[in-house]
Amino acid sequence: MAKKLAVVVGAGKGMGVNIAKVFGQHDFIVAMLARDLEKLAPLVNEVKTLGIEAYAYAADAANPDSLSDCFAKIQQNHGDVDVLIYNAANLTPGFPTKIGSSDLMQHYQVDVASALHAANLVLPKQIAKGKGAILFTGGGFALYPMAEYTCLSIDKAALRALAFALSQEVKPLGIYVGIVTIMGAIAPNTHFDPADISIKFWELYEQQADVEYIFK
């Protein structure tokens, strides 16, 4: 039986690599996407040391065309995407009076618009099969905005709304959509250890009961 394919967009050293490990340990092939292949390579090798079949791909979440090209390569090399995990985010701080509309839109592209773009790249095949999943990395700023992170607060709220809206549309078609809302600062060896949080992504996917899990 062929292995399923999970794609992690925004495969950094925090949540991204840990999500890749969790799905890989459940017998998924994992494609890990990041803007910088040089930084991504050691993370992919770290995943491979666990006996997981993992691959590195360069893609810029700020550029929808870059994502389209990358997903086309993944399709060609590995086939259809069974699970998409969108973990990319622009974490640059900024108070409301210190940012402009162009700053907000640049953040929004990475945090929300490209999440939708990536979802729409995989949904046609998933809908045709009547199965598949899309998972988003949410944040506590969606529920409790912080002035210093105005763009991220707006965008995590929008991403949360997107998750619920998309679920309403595609759940009847057999597609699961979920979001893990992380209510604190992600750091190893703390309550918000990415290794622990990543397990909740798997549980959401496996159970497919609720749209949101709030990790607090």
C-alpha cells in the first residue's frame, strides 16, 4: 500500500520540523517547504534520522507563484497531497501606529492569503477522491490581540475564520479542515514545547471531530 503524503509549508526549527516528525512517524512521506534550502536541509536530515522519508523543497510563502511551482513539482515527484499543513507566518512585530497598509498586506499574504492559495492547490485532487485534510497553525493572538504584534493578531484571527469557513464548505465533500490555536510562546522544554503541540495536529487529523484545538 502506497504511503500517504503530507506537505508542511513553513518547515522551520519550531513547529514545522516537529509536525513533519509526527506525521512521518505515522508512515507518511513528508515534503518540507521553506524559503531557504540551506537552513531547511539540516531539519530534513534530522527528520530522516528517524527513518522517515522526507524531502526538501524551496518555496516562498510571500509569493503565490512560488508555491504553485513548488506544489507542481511535489505532484510530479510524489503524487497527490493527502494532508497539507500550513505553518508559515510573518512574526515581525509592529504597533498599529508604526505600520502602514502595505506592511499589513505583506504580512497578510504570508499569514492568510497564501494559506488559502496552498489549500486551493491541493483541494481539487482531494475533492475528486472524497478525502484529504488541511491543517493550519493558529495563534492565541486570534483571541487576544497584542498591539505590539498587530499584523500577526489580525492575521491569526483571519486564519482562524478561514479554517472554520473552509471547513463548512469542504466537510460535506469529505475533506477535513482543522486549526491548532497555540495560546503561548512556542519554546522547547516549556509547556508550549513544539514536540507536544505537534501531537495535537496529528490528533485533529486522526479524529477529525472538531475544527479547532486550543492548546493552552
